[in-house]
Amino acid sequence: MNESRVLPAIITGVALVIGALIFGGFYYSAQTVMNNNDSLSVTGSTKTRVTSDQAKLSVSISSTAFETDLASGYNNMARELKLVKDMMIRLGAEDAQIIQSPISMNQMWDDKNGAPQRYQLNQTISVQLNDVEKVTEISKKIPELASQGGIVSVQSLEYYYSKLPDLRVSLLTEAIQDAKARAEKIAEGTGRRVGSVEAASSGVVQVLSPNSVEVSDFGSYDTSTIEKDVMVTVKASFRLR
């Protein structure tokens, strides 16, 4: 065969193949965009205010003692423990509800050469009740024990909402409704209508102090306030018609 005819034929064939591949790629891309336009993904959220129904108070007591007289340090700790427990019980807590940690002992470093070694003894007493007001009242009275010679301080006061798991379920429903309302607003601008939910996934729960915007990607639980805002988000995909 004449080589002058073969070369143009080969070039023409290669050009046709490349053209078919390019057209096929554009067609596939067009189909993908069209299919993606058949659904819409949006994020919905909802928030509600709740009142804590549990509170936990942690109180710390401490005493110092020389290594030659640790017994007096432990005696002081026993006296301070009794002061704290008596006050808690007097203000409404039961003895079985009061939890005390083991006493820890830390060495205190002294710059004076030859001085007897001193140690600091520490212990935590905590009480958790379903009566928020009662625990709050106890926390306000604890500093009064200082006048009785106790080295006592409020370590923490935390407020919790025990019905959070049940609340989360109802909030998820509201968050999906919010997501659908957002999707409908978006779809209106394109002349489409929102159909059924194709997929949905819930985000983390945010338990915040009132009007706070300090959310976290991993969820948050603020325990500093009695009133709390509970927020839930969902990501949902809707079919477009």
C-alpha cells in the first residue's frame, strides 16, 4: 500500500478516537452535574432552654504537718471532714450521698537547711443531689467553716440536666424540619420542589450557657449555669422534583 495514503488514514483514525474520548468525558461530566442537581444537602438546627435538675458540689480540705508529727495533720483532716459533712447533712444531704476521696499527701519543699520536712494533706468531699437549690445553698455556706479553723474551700459546683438523651431525640426531629424549611427556601429560587429525605446524619450535642456561641466540633457541656441552652444540628439531603 502507498505509504502516503496510510499515514493520513492513521492520523484520521487517532483523531476520531481522541474526539470520542473527549466527547465521552464531557457527556459523563454533564450527566454527573445533572444527577447532583437532583438532590440538595442542607444543615438544620434547633435549640431549647432547659433547667438543670442535678447539681454536684466538690469541697476541698487541707492541712499541713511536719514529718515528725503527721498524726496531728491527720487529726486536723478528720476534724475538717466532720465540719463539712455535718454542714452538708444539716442543710439536707444524707450521709450516704456524701463521698470522700482518700487523703493524698504531698511533700512541701523548704529552702531552710535542716528544717523539718513538711507535708500537705488534701482531701475532696463531694455531694450530688437532684435538688439544685439545696446544693447551691450548701456551696454558699461552706466558706463559713473557715471561721471555725478549717482550711476549706469550694472546689467546683456543677449543674447537669439528666433528661438530655430523651431531649436529644425530640430535638433531632425539629432539626430535620428546620433543614427541610431551609431546603424549600433554596429550591424556590430554582423553580424546583423539595421531595423526600434521601439521607440524614446528626451532629454533636451542644449544651451551652444561655446565649453562648462557644460551640465545639466535638460537642460541649457547660456545667457552670443552672439554665442551659441545648442545641442539635443535622445534615440532611433532600430529593428535588
